[in-house]
Amino acid sequence: MRLDYIDALERMKHADLDELARSKHDDWHINCEWVIGTLGIAPGLGYVTTFNTPKFEKYEPLGDWDLIREYLPYARKYGISVLAYLNMHWFSYDFADRHPGWEQLLADGTPYGRVNPLYGHGTTFCVNSGWRDWARELIIECMKTGIDGVFLDGPVVYPGSCYCAVCREQFRAEYGTDIPEVEDWTSDTWKDFIEFREDSMARFLADCREAMRSINPDGVIFLNGGSWHAGAWRVARDIEKVGEHEDFNGAEAFFHPGPRQHVLHFWATAAKHLTAGGKPAVVFSHHALGSWHYIPLPPIEAQLAIAQTVACGANPWLAAFDYGLDHSRDLALAGVRDIQGFLERNEEYYTATESAADVALLYSRQGSTYYISHEDEIFGDQGSGKEQDLIADLGTGKKIADWKRRKQICDEMHGNSYLGYFTALTRSHVPFDVILDKDLSPEGLRRYKSLILPNAACLSDEQISAIRAFVESGGGLVADFETGLYDERGRKRDSNPLSDVLGIAGYACAMPPSTAEEYVRIKSAHPAVRRFTAGQLVARPQYCLQVRKADGAESPIVLMERIGRLYAGLKGETDSPALITSRFGKGRVAYMPGLIGDFYAKYRMSEYQSLITDSVLWARGDSALPIEVECPATVEVEIRRQSDPSRMLIHLVNNTGDMQRPIQEIIPLHDIRIRVAVAGEPRVSAESLRLDLEYDEIGGGIEFILPRLALYELVVVEEPDGRRPQV
């Protein structure tokens, strides 16, 4: 956690430090804390320290009192590891004026922070400038206090940056040309610049880690990294780049009320993405109501943040602001005391675990960074599709020519595609892992039965080969839209090397995008559409390609002829499939020419949840899932395992609330039937209920009833004699 006093750090100076540390251990149930090393407050005091050092400016209200050195012995007394928070992105204009050449510059030479003041006032520095040495020295001085490591809040390479003299010189030395002045996705040099920015961040972190370890070889360092959100390339902090040089993968997942906050599994999406990086993952949940920092997050939302995080194998972190108000700390504590205490009492079940899922969902940095569709047709203005006050917004159909705007649209497609599949699988209780581009290899895919590629348009030749081999040897594949049509840098291929795997004989032009009154029809029964009936109409995806299926492939769903207006009759079926199912080698493949995940993320039509789930289960094969749960779709089910002793760990997070965000109330559920594939005669216990559960043996496993689920439950299935659950 981080207990922050904002601009009143002197309150800590006058506090009972023993009682403060004891409370964090006994009341908040934490074992690791971030204390403020440099400030994150207006007007950009990231250069001001809370600890004594002759090399840096000290926060004046603390006088000679050293916050870190004074507090550290008390934290250690209560078993709390201590890291220092170092603000590496927000600096005052006055401090910047004292250090010319450090600021990040836009292409016209204007400092980014002068055009876009950070938090209303302040600027930011370049990781390649002379500030880099300043940052290294700060870390060294901070580590001399005896702390266990540092957390870097930033830096960030901000959008449109950096064009400082050092960056220009380094880019020319590395690539032999000047940095392009404008965003141009048709230019390889622009793409080189994108890589240069991310490589610069990685090199900066590597240098900072070396500086930290020069004082404490066992210390830890990590930064505020990027999560899965669309357009993350704009701030150059992807975990596949920086993860190599940090000890944790961490990122913010701050709740903000309002129309932006519609993702029910908000913290789970961050947790699974971060754990995919192969490092211990930390999800940062801010214990404030969005940008209203003086109001704590409602208790239910705070509890869900922690429950979703740990269910996915990540570690919870929360920031609590103590404003000196009589009630503020108590309100913040109310939401987390019990669940954090539960984690502390049951720590053995959260240590040294691994996922037991056998379905993999790709989150692609390559696609996020470089994907821009070359299908001109999909960039027509389609309007919102809304009908109100006898006005239907169907757009103009006019093509969007600007490549920058096209990139924004494709960024949205990419993020929504991932979110749509993530949401559908979670609501259908299909256990799955998130994997990254690096995992598209024979080794990375080895333990999975099925692979999902949500518009994985940008793939390398090596990744294509790994996918082909995976399917040929019996793996299931679900893919959609332009998967495989571009290389890893977003360059359009002459032909799709995955066409034969996907069952595609050829491509025609895309359908004009539409948000209303266009359909696909279920043509024939098939296990990949088992919950649909022949003749049933389903809304057509907003974006959809027209393709020809290969001989031997099946098309249980077909596109309907375009209607092009509201309140007009249907025009019959086309010859273009909306779903192609086929076999490749020993594997099964379900390919959808439409952007399925994107459509489901936007419109949440239940047919799309069924279509995604049915396709995934069919492609996965005929074997039963490792777990089957009969409960509402609002319950998140995650399975993990331990090998010593042999246990299956079933996490159930009840998100069944009062149908609005922030959630104020969770509706308890009862008599949830669970079937798991497990050998022998295990002991089954519900740790929150503190209850052993009776079970019946069924073919290949056991079945039992969980009598009650409040917000979170951990069911432990422990086999006797060290036998491992057969998942």
C-alpha cells in the first residue's frame, strides 16, 4: 500500500511511528509499503526529497527530519518491506528552467509540458537527456537510506515526443536518418521512431536498475508500466520491452466513475495482462473515487479490486490518502480490512501458484502498435446507429482519409477485440490465460489446448510457423477479421500465410461498416454454434470482410445481403461466410471474417457471447473443461494450482451488484454447483466460509455445492498423498 499525506507530510513527522507501522500491519494487513521519496504534488515537486541527502533539495516542511530513515526501523519491526516512491514524470517549470535541455520536446521544439501542462501545471523530462544521470543519482541516494527498493512513477515518453537534441542525435546514430516530423504510418522510419522511444524507456530502466543494485544487489525496482489499453504505444511503456529490466510488472487500474467505467472485470483485465509478462505482477488500485481524491472508493469496489486481482494470480496494491479529516482513513480502511486479513491468514494459497487454464487469449503489442487496416471500405462514416426523436444517425458513408484518424480507429478495434473476447470467456466461465507476442512459439503454446487470436493482424513469420504447428499437432484455433494479413511491423502481405489454416480460399472487398440493420444468418447446425437454430438472424459485426471458404471447410453462418437503410426488407443470403469451421492437421479452426470481439465489447449482445464461447469450446476439442460452474455470468471463476502440496485453487469473485457503477451492494448467491476434474479422494474446503464441503464422485472428477457466495470465495481442492489434480 501507499499511505499518502499529499502536501502535509509533516503530519507523519509528528505521528507515533510505532503505532503507524503497527496499524498498517494489523489493520491494513500489508507486508510491503511505498513511502514517499520524492513528491507527487503540485506544482510538480518531483525533484524534492523526503530524506536527507546533500545532493538533492529537501521538502522544507520536514526540516532535518528524514522520513525514510526515521520510519524504516518501525516498518521492519512489523515485517513490512519498504520501497520508496520516486516521482519521475512531474516537475515544476522553475526546476526545468534551471536545467535547460532536459524537457521532452515536440517536433516544433516546444516542450511537451508547456503545451500540455501536467495536472494543470508542470512539465516532464526526457529519458535520454542529462536528466538520466540525475535520476540514477537520485536512486542511489535513496537506496542509501536502507530501503528494499524503489518504485518509479514514470517516466513516460509522452505523445509526440521526444525531439530533443540528444534524441535526434541518438536516433540518427542508430537508424542513419532524422526523426520523422509527423505521424506517418506508411513510413518505416516512423515505425523505427516508435521502437526507439520504447527502447529508450527500456535502456533507462536498465540503467536505473544497475544504479539501484550498486547499493543493494538484492533490491527491487519497477515502474508504472502500461496495461492492455488501446493506443499504449503513445506513451512507450509496454511490459514486453521494460519487463526485462524490472523485478515486478505493475500498472495502474484506477477506477473512474462515469460513462468510461463499464468494464465489469476491470481489475482482472489488468491482472491477467501483467501476469502474462512472466514477472510477479502488481495491480495498482487507487483508493479514491476517481479524480475526487478526497472521497474514498466505495467499499464494494475496493474489495472487488483486491478479489479480482488475486484471483488472476497478481498482487494487490492500494493507495490510501490521509487528508487529516476525521473520517477519511476509516472510510478507506472499511473496504479492505476484512479481505486483506483473509489474504494474510491464507497466504499459503496465494504463494507459488500457476494457472490451470488450457485456453490462451493473445494480447498483441505488435497489433496494438502497428495495426492499420488497408481495407479502405471499413473507414466509411457509419454514424452511431441510434434512432431518437424520429432521427436515425446512419452517417454519411464518406471515407476517412486521414491516416492518423484511421490509426485511432484501429487502436479502438484492437482494444475492443481483446476486451470482447476477455469478457465473453469470463462471463461463460471458460478458464483462460492471457499471453503476449513472445508466447507465440512452440514452447509458449505447448500447454494450451486452444488459442484465440482476436484480430491478430500483425504476426511475424516465426509466429505464423508456431501457430501452424500448434494447430497441425491438435491445438484449437479461433481467429477473426484480418488475422495474419500483416507482418509484425504492420506491413500488408501479398497473401495471408494462414489462409489454409483458417479455411480461406480468397478475399473480396470488405462490407461497408454499419451500426444498424445488417445481419448474418445461421445457415446450418454445427457444434461451433450449438446454442443457435437454423434460420436465426444475428446482428452483423460493425466491421466485416467478405471471404471465400476453402474446399472442405464449412460455413454454418453466412452474411446477409446489405440492406443499407432502416425499415427495409431483408435481401437474402450472400455466398460469403460469417463463420468458417475447418480442420487443419489434427486441429480444429473457427475463423470469423467479422470483428467479433470488438462488436461484443461495444454492444454486449448475448448472441456474441454465445458465438465466442461455442467456437472456443468446439475448437478446444471434446474433452471437458477443467472446471464447470453453474452460476450467473457475473461470477468470475479462476483456477490456479500448486504442486507442493498438490492443490487446485478455485477463486470465485461475485460481481453481482446493484446494476450501476460504483457498485454499492453485492447480491449473495447460493447453492452453486461446481464440477472439477480431479483424481483420488481430495479434501474440499471453502476458506471464507471455513467449511469442508462434501462431494460426489463423477466421471473424471468430483461435484459439490458451494452453499453461499458473498463477494469472494476460495475453494481449495487438496489431494491426498501429494497427488496432483489432473487438469
